[in-house]
Amino acid sequence: MPVVTSRLSKDQQTKLLSLLGHVRLHLLYKASVHGFTAAAFHGYCDKQGPTVIAAYNAAGFVFGAYTSKDYTQSGQAVIDEEAFLYSISAGENKPLRVAGIAGQSAFTDVVTGPNFGALVFLLNDGPALQSNPGTGFHFQAANMHGNNLVLTEFEVYRVEGLGDFLEKPWRNIQWTAERKQQLMKVIQNYQPEIKTVHQARVLLVGPIGAGKSSFFNSVNSAFRGNMTSQAITGTAGTSVTTQFRTYTIKAGKGGETIPLIFCDTMGLEENNAGLDTDDLVNIFKGNIKDRYQFSTCGPLMDDAPGFKKNVTLNDKIHCIAYVVDACKVSLLSKNMLDKFAVIRKKANQLGIPQIVLMTKVDEACPLVAGDLKNVYRSVFIQGKARQLSESLGIPLSFVLPVKNYSEELDLEQDIDILLLTAITQMLNYADSFFENQVTDGRSDQMELYRSNDHSRPVLSEHSNTEVV
């Protein structure tokens, strides 16, 4: 008997799984092996639970239908609100997903090939398809199958759910008081690689309402030992932050300043509103002063009063943290993603490292809301992190889930550990920026850099730390 293997490429399978969630696919039926007949289809696929069809044609499309219901040859019209049609084509980055028309059946459970109304497979017991857009599902035929109704292969997979929890965390975190103190010590004793730089400058960038200012307030609270609200926060249709602000953090009330400066900006908005990307470049280069009032008329010009011409490495941005709401990862518009792409390109040209803070993970996932320690065991949160990584073009290891303080009145250890873990990564990436600064190789230039034997606390090799 020939070996039955899936025809789905790795990319096609990844795209199909993105529509189905945390599942695995078990191949039940392959028409080129078992036969392009309704009898063969029902023999292998009846009463198998949720299934998904993968039909192939010579135009390069992989398309089909998902249903959560059984095939039983009952002859009845089956209502299935979870059913959908889909299409994957080489020319598109994302798969097409078509939900059913409200009030209409998903498919007719007939003795012939699978009949989803708009798509009827194995027509007349052969490698053929009937296409009827508007019957149960609305779509453009060219987008679904390229108007090619001849099948080169036809497969059916059982969709097996894997649950809401991963078998093991996708990152290892120690949720202990000792770990929190260790992280705080590392941050407080941080020294930039270059002697003339005393604090790392991290810029927070993101859409309005993502939690940029709240992130600073949360970190500030963790170090102060009580809730703070130094940066203005709130909810509005436009950015609450209208100035460029730089914030320092003190360890305890009246304590020493930690070697980190947060820079906050206006939020990114749709269309041409919000922060101007040219103003961002000025911030990257250190040309904008603290408390500069952003203008909706255009970016700050180099001859304007607020423009800082004489800058040093201390004034420049050493790391960028993009802040994105986990609840809105799937809702990022093309325009917003294009803005991120422009910002990333400009930051890359200046050699500035970039990470992503995925906020509001507790609001996005009930399992995390119940226990923040589930953040790296949640299938949903991992999926959102992967989606955000792909959408922004940033490696998954650079995406850090965090929770800001929002409704709490007292500090919580688990929240602090996620926040502090994110800070340590920012400092690591700021070091990468310093290490990449160009010198001309002269011995006096090397005096700019700290010696390798200066005292810098490091995380224990034996601790179960997150490495990204």
C-alpha cells in the first residue's frame, strides 16, 4: 500500500493552522491514493468530528472548507456557525477566510461529495468542483480558486484540538521574590558600555491606547514601591500624550536614579494623524528637547526654536520599544502596519535595536487574567506573539508580553517580574547599540569604552532565566 502523506507545504500548513487555532491535522483521506469518489470520501471521513478539506488546482490555489460537524450522509442541511471556507494562494501573505451567510446552512450532508453550497467537491465522482458563490458563502471566484475548477489533489484532515495550555512554557520565568530582587539589582547597577554615556535611553512607540505611558508608570511604581502616575494616561480618540517627555526612575522615594531614561511620545494614529515619522527620526537622533509640544502641522524643522542641534551619544535613542495591545494584534490596519514598517526602516538605518512590548495580556486571555504565571503557557498569547512578530517583521524572541498596572492599588510580584524582565532585555539591546558604535581604531578612542573587568552584575547561569 502506498504511503499516504500530506501535500501541504510547510507554509501552506502554517497558514491553514492560523485559521484553525491550536490544533493538529490528521490526514484521513487523499483522493490520488483512495480515489476521487464520494464513496471513498465517506468511507474515510464520516463520523470523524471536525474536519477541514484541502483541495488543490493547477493555478496554485489550496482551498476548501472547515466544519465542526460530522459527515453522516443524513441528507439534511447542517447548520454550523463555526464553518468557513478558505483559500491560500502563492501571491497572498495571508489566507482568505469566508464565514457563512447568517441563517443559511453550512453544508448539505449528502451521499455525494462534500456539498458546501458555494463549493461542491468531487463533482460526478471525479476531480472536479462546482462553484456557486452566494450559496451559503459570499466570495469572488477568482480569489477563491482562480476560476480553475479541476482538482489536482483532494485531501481531508481531522482537526484535533490541543487545548488552551501548552505542554511546557515557551519561555522559562522564575516567579519568586528572589528573582524580582535579582532583576532589580541588575537594572540598578547597569553601566553602559561607553564611559561618556551614563544612562540608556529607551523610546516607547505605539498606537494610541496601547499603554506606552502606563508602561512607564508601572515600571516607576515597581521601583518606587508604591503606585505612581507621573506620566499622563487615559483613554481618548486621540493621543493623550501630546509632548515629547523624558522620564527618569528612582529606586524608592528620594532614592538614587537608575541608569535608564524612558522617552514617551504621541501615539501613532490612522491616516496622517498622530505622531509624524519625521519627528520620530529627530527623536532618534536626539534633536528634540524634553517637553517639546508636537505639532499637527508638520515635523519640527532644524531651524525651529525647539530643535537641538548639538547632540551627543547621551541624547540619542539607544533602544526602541514598540508597544502594542495584545487585544488588538489582529486588528492592526494595513496603514498602521505600513507606519511601523517605515519607522523600522528608519531605525534600522540608524542601527537602533528594537523590541516589542505586548501589553494587556490579561485582558486578551482569561487564563492569564486568572493567573499571570500562565502567560507563557497560554496557547492564545503565544499565537498573538507569533502573529505580532510576523506582522511587524521582528523576531519572536524580541516580543515580550507584559501587564501594566491598571486597576490594582498595591504592587504584585508577578506583574513586576514581567516588567523587570522586559527592562533587562532593553538594557541588553542598548548595549548592542553601544557596541556597534564606529571608532576609527585609535587607542585614544578606545578610552571611550569601559574595561571588561568593571563590576557589572550578571544573571546567574544556573538560574532558570528567559533568554531572548
